[in-house]
Amino acid sequence: MYDAIVISDLHLGSDVCQAKQLVRFLDTIKDDLLAARELILNGDVFDSWDFRRLKKNHWKVLSIIRSLSDHVKIVWITGNHDEPADASTVAHLIGAEIVERYIFESGHKRMLIFHGHIFDNFISKHPIVTHVVDFFYSLLHKIDKSFRLSRWAKHTSKTFLRCSAKIETEARKYAVKLGCDTVLCGHTHLERSSTSDGIAYYNSGSWCEAPCTYLTIADGSVQVHHYGDDPASDAVASEMPHPLSEGSYLESQASYLESA
Ligand SMILES: [Mn+2]
């Protein structure tokens, strides 16, 4: 039994949302194959508040969360796509508690969990560019079902990497300020696990492209997982080769970019 499972960036209502996989994943929690006391939705549960865009499996996700809430505590931390007023209504319907940030204690660790967009100065400075980037990102998803293009774009975009590195650095400072030793974010859609200055940082990635990712918390330790097509074959991410497996990859990219 995990203390908690954390997922983020579901983007329900968008074409890139991997709702079918999400339904299967949530069913494994419901069936107690993957048991947890809490399910934490770390932001961007919805992509937009136009409910006409929700497909059958998107509604199914909400319905499973609703039935999970009978025996699992559901915490929904708002992201930049989650309009607080609309989110609180939906949260009530699906049995979730809605917060801006969440402090979770597990083992002897105090963990700060928040979406991370408050440290993304790119979206606040360039709202229009962000929309254009979002558009091309969705387009890449549409033309390339293997997601290789969109993953490549993410891993090579200097602006994107700089932004992810900034969120990571600021999130650590924020954790220290709130007396936490571990910090969990979403928002960047890039799963991550790294420790620096005694503060562990994790990012839960997204449910917008395969492999979809989630974090588990048990006894003070956090693990990054990739969700496979077959729940039985879902693998621990650290066992898989990953371009960001080097602990300081983003920091070194960022400092290289600053000096360039
Ligand atoms: Mn976000």
C-alpha cells in the first residue's frame, strides 16, 4: 500500500490526452492492484473548460475518480489550465479536495507538492507565444503517433529546458522556505528525479504522450514510473534508458545556455 500516487497534466478535453491508458491505470487503483491511501492530481486535470471537448474516456476518468473517492483521499492541486472557480465545482462532484499547494508527510519526510507554473516566467511573459507553442506541440502529436517528434522537441528546445531547470531550482527554494525536504511538481510534462543541495525534486511528467508517468510515495521515498500498455508490465522509469537520466543534465544545459 502506497502512501500516495501522484499524477499530473492529464489535460482532459485535449486531443493529446491519453485517456484510454488513464482509464486503465485508474482501474488498477480502483481494483486495489495498485493500492494507495491518497491520489494526488498535481494540476492541469483539464485542458479547457469547454466540456463539449470531453470524449467518452475523458468522462470515464472523472467517473472512476469519483468512485475512488469513496475509499481513497483525492487531492486536486490547481494548475495553470485549471480555472479555480470551475475546478472547485468539478472537484466537489468528483469528491476531490482542491488546494493550491499540498504538504504531505510520509515516513520522516515533509513533501511540498504543487504544480510549478508559478515559476514559469515564460507563460506569463509570452502568453501568445505559449499558445502558438501549444498548437505546434498538439500538431506534432497528431502527425506522429509514436510521440518521438514531440519528445525530441521537448528535449532539444533550449527555451523549454531553461524553463524546466528554472522551475526545478525555484521549487527547491520554495521547499526550503516551507520547511520541506522533498518537492514534487508537474507542468513541464518531463518526468524527473534529482537531488541537489539536500532537496529531492521530482516531476510527475504527463498523461499526454507515451510513456505516461506517475509517482509513488511510500515511507518517505518517491519513485518515478512509466505506465506501459499492459499494467502488469509497467516498469520503474529508472530502469529504462532516458535522455535525462543524468542528475544534473538540466542544470548543465541551463548553465551552458546562460554562458552561450
Ligand atoms: Mn501546467
